[in-house]
Amino acid sequence: MTNSLVDKRSVTWTFVAPSDEAADILRTFFDGHLEFMKVKCVKDGDKKLVNYYISEAPEYSDEKEEFGKWFSGKYPKKTGRTVFVLNEIYETEEGLHHHYIEAAPTSDVFETMINSYGIELKTYNQMKIRQSLWD
């Protein structure tokens, strides 16, 4: 149904692993995170986790001459790094806020992992969904 996710809240985290070792560490982390999510996430009501996924791909060059290759059906050159995206959608802002509180006891371990392996992290938090298709 079109726009069924409108007004729900999302968080997207991008992780860039600079090495195969860092990528393997992230894969292990995400395996544990999935188990954490199964136990800790609310399954109904205003704090409900609506959608969750982790994706992974090589990082591709964003140089102008390379980026344009996407539009001709080709692939840009790879950088040698691996990108992971974690995306979670919650029924309400309170659901996402609640999830952070649940995860707080693991934040030191998480920060140590990021710093120890030189993983680049960007977080896009409490984003209000404006449009959606075929949910």
C-alpha cells in the first residue's frame, strides 16, 4: 500500500570498513545485533519495530568520471573498502528512542569496535518518513 510508512521514524547508520578484517568484525557484530533485535524490539503498539535490515556492498568510487558509469549500465571502480547500511523503522519517535535506551549498556563495546578498526560511521537519526511505495 502506498505511503503506509509515512510519519514513521527511521534511523540509518552507514559503516565503512577500511579492511577485510574490519568488515569481518562488522559481520560478526551484525550477527549479534540481529539476535539483540529479536529479543529487545517491541513487536506491537506505538514503539513497534516496523522494518529492519542490514545491507553490504563494496564501496565504489564517487569520482565524477566514475560515478557517471552507473547511468550507462557499468560499474565504477571499487575503492577496496566495504560499506554496510543498518536501517530500522519504528512506528513512532518514541520507539526509536526506546531502542537506544535498551542498547545503552553495549555502547562502550560498540564505540571501542568502531575506534579499534578505523570504521567510519555516519548516523541519520529520527528521520520522519515522507513517502513510501509497496510496503
